Amino acid sequence: MRQNFDAAAYVQARQKLINNALAAEMERAGRTAPPGAGVERLLAAMEYSLLAGGKRLRPLLFLAALESIGQVEENELAAYLPFACGIEMLHTYSLIHDDLPAMDNDALRRGRPSCHKAFDEATAILAGDGLLTHCFCCLLAAGAPAERLVQAGRYFAWQAGIGGMVSGQALDIDAETAAEPLNLAGLRKIHASKTGALLESAIVCGGILAGADEAQKQALKEFGRQFGLAFQITDDILDVVGDEAKLGKPVGSDAANNKTTYVSLLGLAGAGQAAQAAMTAARDALEPLGESGRLLGALTDYYCRRDN
Amino acid sequence: MRQNFDAAAYVQARQKLINNALAAEMERAGRTAPPGAGVERLLAAMEYSLLAGGKRLRPLLFLAALESIGQVEENELAAYLPFACGIEMLHTYSLIHDDLPAMDNDALRRGRPSCHKAFDEATAILAGDGLLTHCFCCLLAAGAPAERLVQAGRYFAWQAGIGGMVSGQALDIDAETAAEPLNLAGLRKIHASKTGALLESAIVCGGILAGADEAQKQALKEFGRQFGLAFQITDDILDVVGDEAKLGKPVGSDAANNKTTYVSLLGLAGAGQAAQAAMTAARDALEPLGESGRLLGALTDYYCRRDN
């Protein structure tokens, strides 16, 4: 990593790589899918949600961990982009299904109609199923030793499923109907599985594909956990004090929806301190990685001091 | 394979292996899942649908192909049962999501309330997502060389997703609202992807894990295609002439729902001939496998001359 590292330029370059790879993968899949109007509609719905922009945070952190631990150069990243695409597909499916009427019933996503509004409910369910399934096609297509692909694929599936994200969504739904309001421990538990597990898993998988040893994997895991927490608290803060133009979405929606957040439980100043503490813990977790931790450290500052 | 092979006894023994492995896997997953009432409900919904019986046809054909091609003995099957469980989890998720109100809106499945009726819609969507995700955890946990797991996992994900099942469901939904009624070519196309791809893929994956060469994989693929067709036509016939007590479900539901089937397009006699032709083609496809094809041949007779 260069001394005069420009985090914004790095993020932009990696986002471009990821966006191009996602578009190419959907184009390739569409060419070999069974023909028919129903399939065209399905693929259109998948692309509508997948290629709608977004931070590409999870695949980007995967690449950053891979580059850091494996000393992988930019011109060698192509082999790993299928895995990065798979991660983003899984994230996108979770947004589509979360927005469904039976779930959070959100009509808008990233300032546009959500998938079931732009298409219909059946198509949105199928588009989510298709992205979730195709994720594993992509993960296993990366150019890495088969043993590492198997290890990373299993870890990722567990964190995205019963061991993390799907269970987190179940906890979140349950909390909404619970008699007792959420306390801080409950909120942390939901976030750790609903959003934290996938972030953490993307980072750890980057390490696994790079051949990380056990100590490095543990460091990445703890970093991912703290980074996820800092990122989430920052999200909650921006929903109160953010600039709508920069965020691209209305602020104050958490309060309007009576949602329990770090700000509602800790106040703005308390939430700011908690975010700072998690950022410090994330940086501390990188210590054992030495020089290899510098890129992830720089990205922590970049993402947790963001204004969108 | 012994001369006096008893297909019914083989099927029963393999079903028992699969059922025990599924129950054990859910128990194991439940022990390591995040704690909480929401997760307990999610796991209960997954188990409700997964452990509800059923033929276990797909994992059974996977095991049969594996045993045939790899000369794997019964006492060596344990290592491969995780893969078999993953296949059944994927099949079960597809049933749960197909039954949803936005899809086929079926209140009953295997004579009991379908998942969204026994629980609720959000839980059913999540239970399907959980089973689909956990499928890949299981597939990649099988005790086979990593290269074979990667190859089989990719193939399976493609056939279960854009390349097969999810696209087939999209074609099926589209056909229901189409102005033109389905003809035979259209019906075959939908079945080939909606149900055929997963059956075929289970069989081919058995071959891949057993180290099948290209010719053997091609033979298994063609066998799977023809077997799937024969099985589906037999299904359609039993819906007309079957014995409700043996089937465990009402007959005549296809006609009552105005569903296009092989019987509605070909008549009972024509459908019987088509099933027979597909069975013959399935047996022919096994020719290149020689002695290794005998088990799958016997199972073809067993399943396509069944009365439930």
C-alpha cells in the first residue's frame, strides 16, 4: 500500500471492477438460460435490483482482504471477481426479500420502486431465489484452489443462512411484534447476525481465498465484527443528521417508523462515541496483521466518516 | 448389484439413511444457530417442511448414481449424506416458495397445511431462504475431493437456478397468464427446467462425486432427463387414475384446476405410451454404463410403475 493512499480513488476503482463484472455475469447467464418470456422477465427483475448501484461494500471488503493478505495485485483480481459478484448477489437477494409485503413491505429501495413494485410479488420472490442460487454458482467459479473455495463457500453459506443473516432477519421480525421494546443488547444481537455476519464473512472469505492462516482469519473476523458495528451505528446517525441530497434517501425515516436504533437508545452523542469505540476496536483488531492491515484500516476511516 | 435385487427394500433403506441424516443435520444446525424465539420459529418452520416425509427421490437418485459409478459400499455412504441432505433441502425450499400466496397459493402440501399456513408468510419466505442457503453448507460438507465438490456445487447451483428450476418456475407462471394454451412442446420445456433439471442434476452430481468420466456424466445426464420425463408423466396419470388412499392426496386436482398435463394433451392412453417411451429411453441411456447402470435401471422400473 502506497504512503499517499487515496481511499476514495481505491473505492471508486474497485466499485467499477465489481459493477463491470456483475453486468458481464448477468449477460453471460442470460445467454445460456432457457429461452422464454418468463425467463426474460425474471432476469430483468434480477438485473433491476442487482445493477441499481449501491456501495458494493461487501464485495469491496472481500477484495480488500484478499489483496491485503495475499499480496494480490490489481491486475490479478479478475480471477476472484466471480466470488465478489456472488457476495453482492446474495446481498441483493436479501434486500429484495426484505422489501416484500409479508416482510418489511417497503415500496422504495435506493430511491426507486422496490423489485415487487417494479415487477410483481411472484417475480420478486423468484428474482431473490435466483440471485441467492446464482451466488453459489459464482462463488465456486473463482480461480482459487478448490480446498479454499470449499472452505470459503461453506463459511459464507453458514453466515448468510442459519448461522447469521436469515436468522437475524427472523430475530428482527420477532422483535417488531415483541411486547418488550428492544434494549441495546438485543439491538446488537440482531445487527450482528442480520447485517454483521455477511460483512464479516465477506472479509474472512477474502482471507481464506488468499490462504490466510488461523491467526489472520481470527483477526479478519474480529475486524469484520467491529467494522460492521461501526458501519451500522454510522448508518443510524446519518439517518438523523445526514444530508438528504448526499444520502439519496430521506432522513428521519427511522424515527418516523418508530425504529429502535443506536441513536434512539444512546442519543446522538452516545451513538457517536459508540461508533468511535467500534472504529478503534476495528483498527486494534488489525494489529496482528501488521503491514497487511493498513488497507482495511484506511477503509475503516473512509466508511465510518462518510456522509452517505 | 445382486441378482435378486429388491428395489423396494433398497428405496426404504436409503430413505431411512436420508431421513436420519436430515434430522441430525437440523439438530446440529439448531445447536449452533444464534439463540432467540425468532430463530426457534424459523428452525421449526424449516423442520416442519423438511421432515414431513416425501419420497426423498432426488437425494436417493444421487446416492444411487454415486454407488453405481463409484462402487461405493453402503457402509461408506455416510461421508456423502451431507450432499444428499443439501439436495433435499433445496427441493423443500422450492415447495415452500411455490406454495406462497403470490405463487401457486396452495394451502395444503402432503396432506397438511403448507408452511405459510402452519406458520405465516414471512416465516415461510425465510424458511425457504434458510433451506436454500443451508443447502450449500451441506453440499460442500461432503467427504469428497474438493475439486469434485466445487464442480458438483457449481453444476447443481446452475441447474437449480437460472439454468433450470428458478427459470422453469418463471416459465410456468408466465404460461398461466398467457393467451395461448400450452402445447406439448411448451409443457415439456417447462417440466424440463422446473422439475427435470433438479432430478438430472442430483444424478449427475452423484456421478461427479464418484469421479465419473465425461462419457459417464453424459450418460447420467441423458438418463436423468428421460427419467424425469417418465416420472412426470406418471405423476400426471396417477392424478387421474390413482388411488387416493395410496397417493395420500386427492386425485383429479389437475383437471379441477384446469391444468395442462400430459393426460390433458395426449389422453390417458397416449400419456401411458409417452411414459413407456421415456422409460425405454432412460434405460437406453444407461447402456454405456454397462453393469454400473443396473441399479438406476431397476429404480426406473420401480418409480415409473409406482402407484403413489
